[in-house]
Amino acid sequence: MSNQHPLSIELANQTPHPSKPQEAIAVCIFEDAPHVSAIGLGDLQGDCEALVRDGEFKGEAGTSQLVYRAGPNGLGARRLLLLGLGSHSDFDASGLRRAASMAAREARAGRIKHLHFMLPDVEGGNERLWTQAVAEGASLGLYAVDFYRQKEDEGPELERLTIIASAETEALRADVSRAKVVADAVNWARALTDEPGAFLPPRELARRAAEMATEFGLRVESLDADEVRERGMGGLWGVGRGSEEKPALIVLRYEPEGAARTDELWAFVGKGITFDTGGISIKHGLDMYEMKTDMAGGAAVLGALRVIAQLKPRRRVIGIVPAAENMPSGHAIKPGDVIKTLAGYTIEVVDTDAEGRLVLSDGIAYARQLGASGIVDLATLTGSIVVALGDHRTGLFSNHDEWAQSVTEAARRAGEPVWRMPVSDDYKKRIESPIADFKNYGGRPDATAAALLLSKFAADTPWVHLDIAGTAWHEEDQPHAPKGSTGVGVRTLVELVCGEGPKP
């Protein structure tokens, strides 16, 4: 499990003059004019403009360069970390967040202990939004996946981040505090997702969720394997029965102070397949190691509840994670079997590798039993959505326009863009079965067919399905993040519930 070094984040309103070799100043550079414009830049303005004018740095998004410049009056040397933001027309909080993540990674590689970050000064800018983005991004950038590597002394870690703003205000300090809470939870969710499957079976995921809930004041209402079976959760039980590691339904509840049971309840349901071999319909072995991440949706739900418990919004929220291993064995569900779900519907299991929709069917039905008035589920569900949207946008499916718009706006503010996809009975042939109410797989377009199946369990409750198969994992190192989990979904759910932070 990750043991990320803590980062101290502070605010200042004066041009920095670092005097120690392990300090640096981060300056954002645009591709187009004005190339350099930052709050409090002072005598560094000319140096940065000269670097751009001489072609040493072009300001392309996702690029960085560490340079040394003489200090005031030619005394000493200052390390400048130049960060590319691309063009002004493309600039937003997400771009600044990525730049701050990149800065933190570059600072660690350059053995910088204290980084001074100059906020960009752009027309119509939002200093609170920029501050939060930088604080979040830098914390996210320090995430590493080297949990089990033997580490030699690799020099100092980045310990301090000073954000140079126009003033130190209570609002900015609150934004920094919120950003740290959110980023810590995202990194916690990433660490769960990157954990090897052998170390995180369903019961261990449930234990860690309960440990987190106790720390932050959430109620735990989880069900063990016997309760899952007794309550008729045939989807979750059917998927998990092939493994020696039994399934569990992880349930965490946030109840704000003074809330009544009649107050509106929102439910977040996250797919929690802690390892997915495909079951009897076994996957190709080459990339199966990535299937430890098939519980990224569940990790996002748990991470969001961790933030919600600390920010304390006036909204009742419940997190539900149907957790199981999908393994082949003599006890495993077989292609052609029929399972009965909590909602009473039967599903013919055509493909045991289409297991996520089986466990989610019970999770969504349980959310409705608990009285949820709005449901969002998150799942690394289909390769089909990756074909459709790639790795930059999450597929959003919904039965309710207003609810879909609320989630879309939350995702935009969070910097986790979504794209709405169709879900309607135009595609019902894909999930029709001659022997059961539905079947779990009917070929392409599978993302839409899977969403349509889930919609039957949401019924008339406003529901959004987020297929994060393309956005939950970096296939290789990025300038702002290592190969591995992205933690996608945490910030979107937090924005949906606690959207009172700074707006674009």
C-alpha cells in the first residue's frame, strides 16, 4: 500500500527569492502571447521571456524544463522549472492541475525540497480555482506505485509547496485545505486499485473500507458472503462462488448531523471485482495482470465517501461496493447458467467475463431497496467504451436527463470529462434471452447493451452509469502521472455532492 510522503502546502503573496540549492520556482509558459504572465513574477519576467524568445522553451502543454538563472544583481543562481500550458484558448483548471502534477514529479526527480509555484495571471482568471487546482495537482503528482520495491536513498522528497497568490485570504486557505482532502482520497483510491489482487481480496477490501470509515466517521453496513446469498443477491454470489475468496457487499453510509430518514438519499455503486480472470470464459493471459484494477469503480466510491465525510455536506449519501473475485473452478458459474438477482429478474450468463453487470445489478437493486432517490454507478465495464471514446472521456449513460446533466456538470468541474452515450430499448435485442428475463452479453455495441441491462435494475429511479474502462488506468507513464490507476470518479462524485467549491 502506498506510503506517500506528506506535502506541506502554504500560501504567499511575495515574489520568491530562493536561497537554498534544493529550492526552485515553477513558472507557467503559454505557447502564444503573452507567453509569460504570472502573479508576483517581478524580476523573473525578463528571464522567462528571454528563454521563450531564444527558443529554449516553447510552452507546449505537457512539457517542462529545469533551468538555472542568475539571482538579483547577478548573485547566486535560481532554479526555474518551466511548465508548458499550451495556448490560452485551451487553458483551464484541468490543464493547470496537470501542470502542477508534472511540476511535483519533476521536483522530486530534481531533488527539490521546496517548490514555489507562480499562479498564472490570465484575463478573467479565477484565483481560487487556480489555487485549488495547483494544490490538488501537486499532491496527485507525488503519487507513486513502487509499493513493494526495495528503495535505496534516492535523495530528498518534495516537502513544501508555496503557492504565490495576490493575497493570503481565508478563502484561499480553505481551498487549499479542501484540495488536500480530495487529493489524499484520490491517491488512497489509486493505491487500492494498484494493489495486487493477492493482497486485496474482497474481505480485505471490506476491511480497509471499514478501517477508513471508522477513521472518518462513516457508518459501516456491509454484508458478508452468507448474508449476500441469503438475501438473494444471485448476481454477486454467482460471480464470486468460483473463488476461495468469498464475495462481500461493502456498504458505507454518510448521515449529516440532524438528517432525517425521510431526507433525500443518493447512492453511489462501484464495481468491486478485486481480480478478474474472466471465470470459465477465461481471458487472454498476456494482459490479465491489469485485472487487479477491475475494482477501480469501487475504489472511487470509497474515496468519494472518505472526502464527503470530511467536508460534511448537507446530503445523505451511501456507498455500495459489490466485491468479488471472478475465478474459474469447479464451483464457478458456467456459460449457459441462469442466475436470479435481488430484484427478482433472471439473467442467462452467456459469457462469464461479462461479470461486472451481474454484480452491479444487485448493487443497484440494493440501493433502490434502501430508498435511493438518485443513483450513480461506476465500473470498468466494457472494452467497447474504450473503442468508442479512448482514454480521455468516460462514457455516461442515463435514464434521466436532469440527473445526467448534474453528473456531467460535476465531471466538468472536476476535470474528469464524460460523453453521453445512448441507452434505450432500440438495443433490447442484445440482451434478450429465450430462457431468462435477460442475458448478460449480446455482442457489440456492448457498452450500450450493458448499460441497457443495468437500466432495468434502476427502473424509474434517476440513474447514471459511468463506464470508466478507458479512463481508470494509464497504460504508460505520463508527464503528470505514473503508469497505473488514475483515481477517476472520486472528484466527480465529490463535486456532485459538495459542489460549493470555487467554480470556473
